[in-house]
Amino acid sequence: MKVYRILWSIAVLTLALTFAGCGGGGNDGVVPPPTSPILGEVVPDSNGVTAFNQTIEAMDLDFAIPPFPGQANYWDLGTDFSLGDGGDDQFDGALQLAIDGAPFPGNQLYSELAFLTPYLSTANGVKVAAVAESSPDFPSLSGLYSAWLAGTSDSRLQRTIDLRNVSGTLILTWNDQVFADSGDIADPSNVPYYQVVVRDASTGLVLDTPLLYATSTTFNPSSAPNHTADLSAYAGQIIILSFETRGTNLIGYATVDDVSLTSNGGANLLVNGDFETGDLSGWTTNAPQELQNVTSGVRTLEGLNVTRSFYTVPNRLWGRWVDVFENPGVTPITVSVTYTTDLGHDNGTPGAGTGMIAYTPGTTGALSSWDNLAGDRDRDLGLVFGRAEAVLFDAPSAIGLADGDDLITVTYNLTVPALGRRALVNFVVMNGIDTGEISSVTASTRPVEIDAENMKILSGYGTDPQYQEGMTQEQIEAVVNF
């Protein structure tokens, strides 16, 4: 195996690990950056999600089905707060944390999590609903188009219907399908579900029982997808017909089509109920307020109290991990902190790596990889880790071979002072590109977009506020690897 190491002088490393002072890890005497990030604040009793779609287009010809139209990948947190898959098998576990060989336990419960601001909306790339043209990835239920509901904490596709001048028998029909896969950190009190309800137009409250309610286990995709409901009781009123998905760890979507409301068997009262305009004309969606900033419960490893935090914004290429190590004792603790990333860039055999891994040109603080496996390749990826003690990886010796290693290991030597804290920041970068599909690709070909994003993070951390957005001041002051 090729071994790549970064060795820093003892003086420089000692300075990096101890400048923050005693008791709280503050950067006393250090001039703050010229711009300030939006700090994260805990939101009590929130229903944040633990699986997050990435709002970038899939540009490759891959076999993996994107989680939602216009969203190529997802960030699926495991119970040890590592990244599970990525959506296109980019990973078989990324940033798995261990201290002196003791792994961060994979037993996080949803009740332990803390969700922090900022709130994210459609301006940040959150998708609630979309209309998509029929394709192999997103086949319509009928015609050329169908509507899709995303798996967020609260997605609603709604139609305000004025029935004040309508009487008689009102029959609603529609067509739907549901794909719902729960993430690893589940909230047992808030199982992901799909429902169709009628809401009061003035209060927004649900009227009567849902017309349809289904979870990922109770929805039967083999049953006839056509549904019928009698809405005659709402004649003379203004109502909201609402198709909804909701859950804290929902990876998936619901598909809706052919929505029709007839009075006494007459014409459809709903224009564009079949979505054949190719858009959501006549329909509305709710304004999402998503929390995608989450901190784990505390675990004690080698005498240190450890928490892991994850944050991402849907329309950005990166997800960020901040791991905080607190020493409750009265003597310093020195440990070796290791992050192991198991790439999905392999041929299915453990250790048989197909990822063309290399340092991002111009730095030893970031790596990028693209999959050279013929056929079902995985999308490009990057890791940004800043100053590390050692980085181990092994790329294949030539195109078409799987003689590399699918493991990347990044190690930091960390000294945490008595009653103090230190923090390490790591970024994972994903996009919708598969560099291996380029016809002229060679072993030296670079995943250009990933490398560019890696360099932006390395050069911008501490000056561009987006890279510290959502962190607490204590976390920012404790970071030692950037």
C-alpha cells in the first residue's frame, strides 16, 4: 500500500493544539475574521430531520435513482454520525470517528439530538414539491408529467377549492404512489408518513379524518393506486385539499397525478389536476423551515466527552462535521483521533478500491476521488480535512484496475488541556458528476468541480462565513485543524 503522510514540526503542532488557552478553548489575542458567520442556536422541541437531500442536478448516466427530481444525492447520517451512502454509493461510511482505536458508538437515539438554527427554506434549495417529466428515474403515473412530494419534515402540495356555489355530490379521485425509506436515526414518535387531507381554508386545521394515511410499511404499492373520496359534506365551503409527506428521517417521495373533483358527475372542477402543464399552475406549496444542523448526544471515549455535529445547506456541494472533545479532568489528555472513510468506489470486494484518489492540486489538506470502475460507476467526491498528522490512501495503479484501497484514513494528534476543549472540522464534498464517464479519461484526470470546491473551503474557512455558519462560538474557538 502506498502511504501518504503529512508530518508537521513539533513546535507548529504544539502551537496549533494549545493556543486556545485553559478552561474553554478560546483564541485569546487572535484577531477575529473580517466577516462573522451566523451562529447556531438550539431550537427546543424541534422536529429536525436526519436525512437531507442535496439540491444539485445529476449530470451522469448512473444507474442510481436520485432521491428526488433535481436532487442528485443525500446526506444520510448513521447512528455513529458518520455519512452512510451519499445516494450513489459514493461511500460505505464516511468520517467514522475513533479515539486511540475506540470508535464513536453507533447508538445515537433521536431523543438525544439537538437541532440548531439557521432555518433553511426554498431560497437555500429546500424542495417541497416539483413537477417532473416522465423519465426512467421518475416515471409519471399517467401522461407526460406527474407531481412529486419531497421527504422533508413537512411537505405539502395544496389546492384551495371554492365550493360556495357548488352543491350535490362531490367526488374526488386521484392517483398516487409512495416510496419512503427511513434513515438510520429514527424518531419512534414521528414515523414518516404520507397523507391526503382536507384543511380549513381560514385556519389551516385538518377537517375530519384523513382521506388517506400511509407509512412506508403500510402503503401497498401493489394495490390499485387510484383513490376515491366523497367530499359532498364540504359543499358551500372553501377548503384546502392537501397532499402531504412528513417525517424526521424520510428518504423518498410521494407521486401524485390525475386529481379530479366532479359535482354530480360533471366536468373536473380542478384545472391542471393532471399536471400536464409541466408545472404547479393552480397549486401551492407550504413555505418550508428546515433545520439541517444537528448535534449528537455526548459519548465518553478515552476520558474525553465527545459530541459530533453535522450541517449542510441543500444547494451547496458540502456537508460539514464538527467534532468537539472536552476534557472534564484536571490533567491534559493526549490522544490520536482517526477518521476512516470507506469509499463506495470499489468493485464490491472489501479493499478492492477503484477510486482514483489524489490530493487536490496545490494542497495536502484535501483529497478528491473519482470511480474508474467500468459500468456502474459512483459519482465524484472530496474530503477536506485541513492540517492532519497523517493521511493514508491508495489509488489503483492504472485505469480499469481495482488494486487500490477503498479506505482513506486521516489522523490527528490532539492534546486537550484540563477542563478545556478542542474541535476538529471536516468537510465531505459531493456533486452530480461522474468523471469516469469522460471518454478521454486517464489516470491523471482530475474531478475538476470537486477540486475547485475543496480549494474554496480550504482558502475560505475563517474568512468566508458560510463555512462556519451554524457553528456555536465555542466550536469556532476550539477548532485546531484550520
